[in-house]
Amino acid sequence: MKKKNLINFIETRTGFFSLLVILFTIKYIFAAYHDFNLGISDPYQHIIMWLSPIATAILLFSIGFYFTKPIISYCVMIILDIANTGLLFANILYYRQFSDFITVKTITNASKVAPGLGKSAVALLQPTDLLLWLDLLIIIFLLISKKIIIEEKAYGLLTPFTITTFGIFILILNIFLAESSRPRLLRTTFDRSYIVKYLGIDTYTIYDGIKNEQTEQVNRNANTADLNKIMTFTRQNKSPANQKYFGVAKGKNVIIIHLESFQQFLIDLKVNGKEVTPFLNSIYHNQHSLSFANFYHQVGIGRTSDAETMLETGTYGISDGSLFTALGSTNTFQAAPQILRQKGNYTSAVFHGNVGTFWNRDDVYKNLGYNYFFDQNYFSHDKNDHIGYGLKDKLMFAESIKYLERMQQPFYSKFITVTNHTPFDMDSEDLDPDFKTAQTSDKSINNYFETAHYLDQAVHEFFNYLQKSGLIKNSLIVIYGDHYGLTNSENETLAPIVGESSDTWNVYNNVQMQRVPFMIYSPSLKGKIKQQVAGEIDVLPTLLHLLGISNRPYLQFGNDLLSSKYQPWVVFRNGTIVSQKYIIVGNKGIHGLVYDRKTGKQIINFTHQEEVEIKYLARQGKKSLKYSDLLNNHNLLRFYTPSGLKPVNPSDFDYLTNFQQMEDLLNSLKRKSTALISQYHKSTTALYKTNAPELKKRQEEIKKVPDSVLENQLTNKKNQTNVKKSSNNSE
């Protein structure tokens, strides 16, 4: 009887509609688990994901109810189901190839899709794909054979309106649950996978379409008069290079070490009598390091991606999200990789143990002009090798060597660490038994010291390799912290450890906690610890001048930190300003909180001179952020190409075949190759030593070549080169 009732229900239009919704939801959930890696980590997220396709399927298929003729109503529902299944299927194929989801821009640009899928589409197919279409094939067959009878009953507006309203309710519920699990989901998106996980493919596609249209609208409204104002502002505030430092690292490799969530207070800090970061302390105080004691991060909602934006482009992150995710795929940039390639014949690469889609890096790096991007796909896939936000740092550095040694020199390379990321989890086997962390009431603080200590060891191992391989002699190494690790809410608990009182901790102290390390190391540098106020926006101009490249042609909002005319002040993304004399909280100038930076005392009654200075800094800070936002949000750099800088063509880069590209280049260059592996005539990976327990067993299986043998080979190679040069000169 129940079976008969079910059949009777399916033969009604509402029953047929319900069947389509249920079947689509089932196959969507199957695809989410079988084909997508959404990183679902708890039962709550599973429930949200199950809910996401229901709302959009109800809303989409309910359109069919608004057609009064039964046959048309059924056909519309079938067609919409086919289209929705097609969108799901296209994303499955695209994800198998690119580990990412299709954007509206990709859908509307067939030429971009074709190279990625094209002839390889057949190879991407799997037998389980038939399950996506099987329900539709059966339903269409049953309709044609009249096993499912088309209900002739007429429906007014009440039924479709009720169904649509119910769909909207489910959608709102879905969004509410998503926001409760991931606050500001659509405002702070750093990975398309997160939107799909919480809101589903359909909602993601609609969101991406709206965002794409907004970007197009902004671009249509772009005004070149604004560009002229920005150029005038940046040129008026540009500091000249310090001739003492200009070009001291010309032609050297550049190695950027991006310390995740690493704050300045960790430098020289001891916990239970032990240094938290002994190796980084030694680099900070090294006679060949330029270190900055008052270097502030300037990130906003985009956090790590904001730090990269400033490092690579000399512009700020945007005010309402991440530039990488909002504009990175389409904007024109004047970025470090492209500048260095055209001005110094540099090869560029990024090494990162997380998925390439995180912060939209797989798209953005192409727009920045990076030759190679080694993401999670190029490293170990063993689950034990990963924690938190990707591959453990010691393993990432160790496994990067086989790629780094194949890069043509000079190279510009960036290593992005992840282990020191909240919630600062560590596997017990990776803990240093000789280091005992703090025992505060806050687990995050206690864990933070452990992950920072681990990161310090990872960087130490990498430096040891650079020393043994000889790379360090011809390299400029930049080490910086991207942003805070511990939040303001945790600072009061932390206060006694950093020599402050929890009772007197205030806004001034929170601002000072935004300092992060910045060090530039090279054997050719004369080291010094500088006390001047500096920020992330200043890194690129400083780096370019050290490499002997003038930054005057480029639109950058920072300045050379080594310039004798550098003005020591920085503005945070929220408007707070730090100068040598003041900390001006927020963007209210003298009408807000103002502190003496050195004493920490709040300034209540301002002298005339203080008012003038504070108003000037507030005005400059606002203009700097405003003009940077204007430049990036309107994509104004597409109207300005400096002489000698060829715009980036993202299609020139393919990150799926990095290793093969390197091998092909090595084979084509032969003796002209400048890669380290060419100098040694064999791999240098045996020079890399690590105490990572995950690698110990693997290293025992590798036939090791003594360091002395490899080092002698390099020395002999250099001697042969020098003899040849001397011979050529004598001729």
C-alpha cells in the first residue's frame, strides 16, 4: 500500500518535483564526498553541506511550477535539472584537473576552459560519473514510456509561491548555519572551496557571478584622472635610494622566508629559561643582517594574502576582503617576479605546502608573473606529514630542495610556512623534548611557543643546507613575519611572559604587539639592528634598491627603508598610524586615542606642534589607503605600463607541469645552465639534514653521498670555470 501511495505521489507534479530535488541532492552529496576535497572536519559542517543543495534545487526547479501548461512545466523542471547537473558535472571535471571550482569568468571564456580540459576531458572521466546522469536518463525514459504520468491538474500561483518561499527559508537557514560556523564567510573568502562547502555549487556560482559583475562595473567606471592623482601622490612621497646600499646585492638570488603568524616579541624571548627561537635570534643579531626592531605588519581582513600583496606589489590589501580572492585573477600588477625577470633575468617560484586554491594563489601568482608555483600537489601526500593548514614546515623545506636546485640562477623564491598557524597544533613526535613551553591558562598561547620553536628549527635546517650547498654566498635572504599570531583577547594572559602587567595592559600594548620580524641577511651586508618605524609596504622598494633596480617607474606606496630621507611612519589597514613619536589609534586623529610611542603614555592635551604633526600623519595615512584602494579596485594599472616592463600574460604559466618544465630547460641549456644541480652534476638533496621524524626512515633508505664529495665537486667546477675565464681574458 505504501509503495502504491508513493507511486501515486510521484505522479503528481509536486511529487515529481520532490523526486527531482531528492535525487539531485543525493548525487550532489555523493560528488561532494567522492570528487571534491572540501575539508569537512566536524558533524556540524557535514549537516550544512547536506543542506546546501536542497535550497537551491527547490528554488531552481520551482520555476517549472510557474508554467501553467503541464507538459511545459515538466519539461522546464527536467531542463533545469539537466542544466544543474551539467554545472555539477563540469565542476567535477574541472576539479579533477585543477583542484578548483569553475568561476563565471571561466564559464564565459571558452578559450580559458579549453586548454585546461579540451582533449584531456575524456581522460578525466570516471565510471562513477554515469551516476550523475543515470537518474535523469531513467526519469526521461519513464516519462516517454508513460510509466510516469504527467499530471494535468492546473496549479495557480499559491503552490509555486509556497514552494519558492520554502526554498528561500531553507537558503536563509543554510546561510545562517554557514555564518555561525564560518563568520563573514562571503566577506573574508580565502578559498572557493569554503563557499562550496558551506553554501553549495549553485550559491557559489551566483556569488561568483555577482562578484564578477561588480568587478566589471568598477572597471567600466575607471577614470584615468584618478591614476594621475595616484602617480603624483606616490612620486611626491618617494624616497631616493641610499647609494651606500644601492646594488650591493645585484644579481644575487633572493630567498624570501615567510614566517606564518610570527610576532616580534618572540625574538630573544625565553620560556622556562630556554630561547623560543634561538636560530632566528642569531640571524637577528648577525653581523651580516639588517634587522628592524619596530617593523609592523599592515594586514587587514586578507591577513596572509595582504602581506603577500604588499611584499609583491608595494600596494596595500583592500579594505573589505582579500585582494587575492576579489581581484587577483583579473587585475594588472607591477609585481616583483615580473620586474626582476625583465630587469635582472630572474626565475621565480613559490613553495607552499597547502592547496593552490587557498587565497586563490594558483590564479594570482600567474598574474604576478611567477614562473613556478609548487603547492601541496608537489609534496608528500602522507596524512601524517600534514597538520593544520598544510605540510609541516620541516618537510616543506626539505622536499623543496629537489625543485630549488633546478631553478636557473639568479632566482627569486618564496617559502611560505604554515605550521605556526592557529590553532598551533603539533604532533607529539615533533615536539622538542628539551623545550618546555609556558603553562598559562590559555592553550593557544602555550601551543604558540611550541609551533614557533618548531618553525625556528625548520628555518635552521634550511639555512644549514644553504650553507653546505654554497647558495648562501650568492643569495639575499629576506625573513619576515606576515601578521599577528595571538589575538588581542589573548594578550592580557600573555602579558607577564613579555614583561608587562595584565592589569595595565591597554590599547597601546595591543598596537605594539603588531610588530613582526623583518631581517635581510647576506654575507655581503654589514649588519645592524635598526630602531626606526617600518612596515610591510616598504619591503619591495627596499629589496629593489638592494638589487640595483630603481623603483621610480613603479606605482608603490612604500619607501626604501635604507634611504636617508625615509619618513618613519606606517598606517594600518584600520587607519591606525605608528610614527617615531606617536601611536594614533583608528582614523580619528587628535579626536581619538593618541599615545607617545616610546613611553606608552596617552596624550590628552596637544601642543600646537603635536596637532600639526598628527593631522599631517592622519591625512597622509588616509590618502595612502584611499589611493591604493582606488588603484586596485579600479584596476588602474592596466592604463599604465612603465617603460621596459612588459605586462604579464598569465597564460604563459602552467603550474601543473613545473618539474617537467625545469627538466626540459636543463636539457636545452646543458652547459649553459646556471642551476645548482648543473654545477654539482648531481642532486644536492643529500646535503639537506633534518631531524623530522617523518623523514628519518626515508633518509635511511637513500644512498647518501658524503658532504665533502659534493662540496669538492662544486669547488672543482668553480675552479674550472675560473681557469676558463682567465684563459679567455688572456686571449
